[in-house]
Amino acid sequence: MTRHFLNLSDAGGDAIAAMLADAIDRKALRKGWPKGKPDADRPLDGHVLAMIFEKSSTRTRFSFEMAMRQLGGSAIVADAGSMQLGRGETVADTAQVLSRYVDAIMLRTDGHDNVEEMARHASVPVINALTDLSHPCQIVADLLTIVEHGKALPGLQLAWLGDGNNVLNSIVEAAGLMQFDVRIGCPEGYDPDEGFIGRARQGGAKISIHRDAAEAAAGADIIVADTWISMGQEGGEAKMADMSPYQVDAALMGQAKPDALFLHCLPAHRGEEVTPAVIDGPQSVIFDEAENRLHAQKSILRWVFGQL
Ligand code: CP
């Protein structure tokens, strides 16, 4: 069976735990090495990843390419607009053609149906590098960051402030798989996907939605914020007004536990979803989180190739 990684549940809780352990081990083994030097065991020697972007990216683009280099493989990066895909060639044909050239395909696109269509027609693993529905690669990096900073996942209280977007959907999915609770502070009309919430609750996670930001943040181990206006979204001014009570400032951080961490997947808009005092303050671990995109994705790649 070809292993695709379109959502965290494609791997499941045990595999995610294995990815986190692998990422911690591999990160320690190459500490201090030049970043382009391959890992000693080169587990993906000779493997090539096609990376297709319909939307902008800094972290995903660089971290996946460096991940392939460090695993001993390589990557081919293309913007969808420069491919025939951007001129109407079907996802199905693209999937079948690329499967003849490369060993795995990574796609960042708007519609989640595009990654599903790619996976249906590809004979190699397909990885979701962000859709409007979910961002599973980001959340493996977030979990790695949380664990690295000494917090166990089972029983963790994570508070999300702001828009119920694709990143939050994947956090909620992770909660059901890894047994932690999510307290969502968001205005009416911006709740995350009901399907993800229902499955997480079935998995044993407590998922609560609060219209009061302080109530959501109270006693949290982790506070997470994200940009209020996602890539390609319209209607900015009305949404910004709706979101403004959910800005993470020092007072809101003060509602969380004294040792709470602040996470943000970046890019950030200082003064909007978070104040500079918080995102650049002592509880913020945003650059560890960004670095961990690289280490987490190496383990996701190893998983899709059946090595974990
Ligand atoms: N967090 C994240 O996915 O960053 P990029 O959009 O820069 O890839």
C-alpha cells in the first residue's frame, strides 16, 4: 500500500509518536553539522521529491528541500503556475506522469480535493503541504516543539486564539490522536471544521469553543495564534474587527500557566493576532517551531517511505 500523508489520521497516533521520537534522535545526531551535510545513514539515498506550490511558502519550501538533502535524496521544486497544471492539465494526469519520474510528491494547494485527487492517481506517496482544510506537516513540527520543551502530550491543555482555520483543524485532529485537550477562543462564525472536532472527541480529546478569549486561555500549557487573514482570503477588514478581541497580548498570556509556551506557525503579523511583547518575548518558541519543520518533515518522509 502506498502511504499518503494528507491528514494526521493517515498515519495515526502510534506513527506520529514514532515520528516525534525519530525526529528527536536524528536532530541530536547531527547537532553542529553543516546544514547541507547528509545524515550519516542517508536513509533516502537516491530518492527524489517533487514539490508543487500553488501558493507562497518560505518554511515549507526550504525545510522540505533541506529535509531531502539531509536524508540523502533531492527535491525538484515547481510553482504550479509554471507547470501545465497551471494551464489546465488535470491533477490526475499530473499525478501519473510525475509518478514515473519521482519517488514522492508534495503539494500545496487551495482545495483539499486536489491532494486527494493527486493521491488517488499517484503510484508514489503524496504529502499535503497545506490545503484550505488542513496543515498536518505543521502540526508534527508543533508537537515536536512542545515535547522538546518538556511537556507531555497526554493531558496537555492547548489554547488556540483566533480564526478556526486549516492549522487549527490539524491541531484538533492531533488532539484526538495524541490525547490532549484544545480550548478554542474564536468569534461566532469562525469555528473549525465540525468533522475534525467530532472525530477528536470520539478519540477522547476534550475540545471546547469559547467566545471569551480569557476563558479559552485560562490555565493553558500552550497558547497558539495564527494570522487572521489566510493566503488568498478576501473580506479582510470585517474579519479583522471580529478577531480583534482574540489578540494574544501579555494580559492574555497571563491567563495561561506561568510556564506556558507561545506557538505561531508563521508568517506573523505583529500588532494583529499577537503583540510584539508576546511573540518576541521569553515564552515564545516560534523559531524552534520553525526549525522543527525540517526535523519533523524528515520523519514524515521516512514514514511515507515505510521506514517508520
Ligand atoms: N507555516 C508555514 O506553512 O509557513 P510557509 O507558508 O512559509 O510554508
